[in-house]
Amino acid sequence: MDALEFVISIVAMVLGAVTIWILLLRKSRRRTQFESSGKYDMGELSSMAESLIERIDVLESILDAEVPEWREQNEHGSQ
């Protein structure tokens, strides 16, 4: 039984280490890339801004189709 317990413990440790390694890799991929000076890369910021503009345009077109008077309601609510 000692050999079986040893193999089970080694497998458990390896699986634990692999799980932690995968989680750390996923976390690091989600993290925003910084330059060494702590500033964002201008190309990355530009692509993020373009992506956000496209998303806003799509959302506005959906709202225009579903709720045509949403712009007027929003302007009156903010004043």
C-alpha cells in the first residue's frame, strides 16, 4: 500500500501544480500590458478606443431600431 499511496500523492501534487500554473497563465493573459515606465502602449490604447467606438455604434443602432425615441428621452432626462 505504501507504493500506491506514494503514487497517489505524487499525482495529486502534480495535478495541483498544473492547475495553479494554468490559472496563473490565464490571469496573466487578462492583465493589461504595461511598458516598463508604467504607461500603456499607444497602439494598444488606440485599438481599445476603436473597439469601444464600434461597440457604442452597434449599441446605438440597436437602440435606434428597438426604441426610436431613446435619444430624445435621454436628452430630456440629463438636463
